[in-house]
Amino acid sequence: MWSPRPSTSRVRRQLGFTLIELMIGVVIGLLASLAVTHVLVNSEGQKRSATSGSDAQVNGALALSTLQRAVQPAGYGFTATPTLIGCTLTGTFSGNTVTTTLPTFPTVLAPVNIVDGAAGAPDSIRVLSSGKSSYSIPLRMSAPGYVAGGTNFPVTSVRGIATGDLIVAAASASAPPATPCELFQVTANPGSLAQVTRDDNAWNKLNTPATSYGDGSVLINLGAPADTTYSIVNSAMVSRSLAIANDANSTPSYPPATELYPNIVQLQALYGKDTDGNGSADTWDNVTPTTNAGWLQVIAVRVAVVARSAQYERRDPVNGTYVTNANILWDVGNSGTVAGSATCGTSKCLTIKIDNLTDWQNYRYKLFETVVPLRNMLWNS
């Protein structure tokens, strides 16, 4: 049966796409995919930056809060006797000076000790106080007093004393002692006896304390001393604390540091000193006092920590800039004298060094700072 021949236009419609049309379609698809990918990559980068920035905010806030809570009660147990603050601390363990067994054992009865980091490196903060979980109050010795080489310390009260407590004996409570403060351990629960007793155990070398203490001398109850140092190690804030077991003959130690918060890269601290006696800090520096009078001026600590985001930020390929281009300025205000500060606008600033860190320009940073009053120092000033 005869059928009419299809028209030319109809035949062309049935032939499909040409190679050129396919190539154009592929190019358009690739361009669309590239645009979508670019948007997704940028979005994910911004998300990672925001997330790591949030983590840095949390780490920095927690690190500062931890330092604040640790520093505030510094000196508990011994600052109630102001004349003993800054007293040289001596003691024995297993027949030798305690610093032979523990080279880092405290040598000064001071609430806070700031160790300045060399050349802008992070500082460390050491906090010392009584570790008594109940209460610690100074005990006044009564007549006839303690005779060097003896075992009994007559006191007017034994409140808070228990077997195993570490006690500091000082020659006077009315003036800074001329001799070092001596450490010994209580080896018998005093109960109702008006005396503190020690035997010749690991903490109590034979014939120690070697100084006689008369009526009016004082005993300070450290319990198991709370001695903790906060520092920066491998871009993290860590703490290291003195560990003393209940067993009188167990060797005390400083276990390895415990990591508290990651991506904390700087810690800077200053003593707040009341040099004019008006009850407020007027001088800020990192010079550690060496006398009782100098320690009595320390009523606060100023702390700054720097948190770093975990996200590595690439250098901008267009203008070649980094996300961070300079060290951090710590605004310390205009109140009082701040050692090492320089004018920045209408205020004064300290420079916190971060350019010694690896790839420091490829990360974002956040500064957290506060002033921590030493409440035990203030209450007894």
C-alpha cells in the first residue's frame, strides 16, 4: 500500500541531538556542578570555622573559670596569720630534706606564685592552700612550749587536727619569724589532749623540728596541702597537683600533668599589689615578692588566657592575607600602673605573643581575661 513520504522537517525532528548540542549541554552541566560545589565548599568552610570558633569560646571560658575558682581561695589555712605569709618552708622526708625527695615541693608559704614565661612564653600559676576538707585554723602554742627534739606541742586548742595532717610550726604570730617555718606530721589523734604529737616517721626526722617554740608560737594546719600548678603544655591548659597518701610513710609525688582544655595557647598573669594600703590594687606586675611585707601587698591576680580555633584557615588566594596578622593586645585599662604596658588608643595594652606558634597566622584567636581577688588575703588585711 502506498504511503506519503514524510516531510524533511519531520525527519530532522526524529534524528536527535547533534554532537555540538551534546557538548554544550555537558559544559552547562559541569558549570552548574562547579557552581554548586563552590557554594557547598564555602558553606562547609564557614560552618567549620563557626564550629571551631564556638569550641574555642567554650574552652577559653572554661579555662578562665577554672583558674578563677582555683586562685580565689588561695592561702586558705595560713593567711589567717598574716605574719607567716612568705615564710621560708623547710621539712624532711625519710631522713632528708623534703626537696631532696620532691625538688618541686613548696619552699615558701605563699598563696599564689606566678612563674614568668621567658621571652613571651606562657606563664604558670601555682596555688597553695590547706587541703583540709573540714576547716583549718591557726593553733596557738602554750607554755611550756615545744623543746627542740621533743615530740609534743602543747596548744590551747586542737580543733581541726587529725592524724596524718601536715603542720607548719612558726616561732611567732606577732611578727615575721626570723627562722624558717618547719613542717612535721601529726602521728596521733589528739582527741581531748591539749597537745599535738609527732613520732619519728617518714615526715618526722629524729629530733625535728630542730627549733624550740615557746608560748605564743603558732601551728598552721595544712592537712594534705593543696598544691596545684596550672600551665600551658602542647597548646593545652594542664594542671599538676601534689599527691599525698593517707599512709604516713607513703612517698609524696607530683603525678604527670592532667590536660584540662585543648587549644589554649597562652596564659599570662600579673600580681595585683596594694602599695599604698588603701585596699585596692594600684600596681600590676609579675615580680614575685621575697619578704613578708611584699607578700602582704598582693591582694589580687590578673589573668589572661588565649584560646585558638582548631580550624586551619588557608591564606586568601586573591589578596594574600591571613586570618591573623599580629600578636594579641591585652587591654589593661588606665587604672593603676601596669608593668610593660604601652599606650593603645585611649587605654593601655600588653602584647601577648602568639607569633612563636607553628602556622600561627592560619588560626583565629580569642582573648579571655579577668581580675581575681585573693579573698583570704583581703579578709585578713
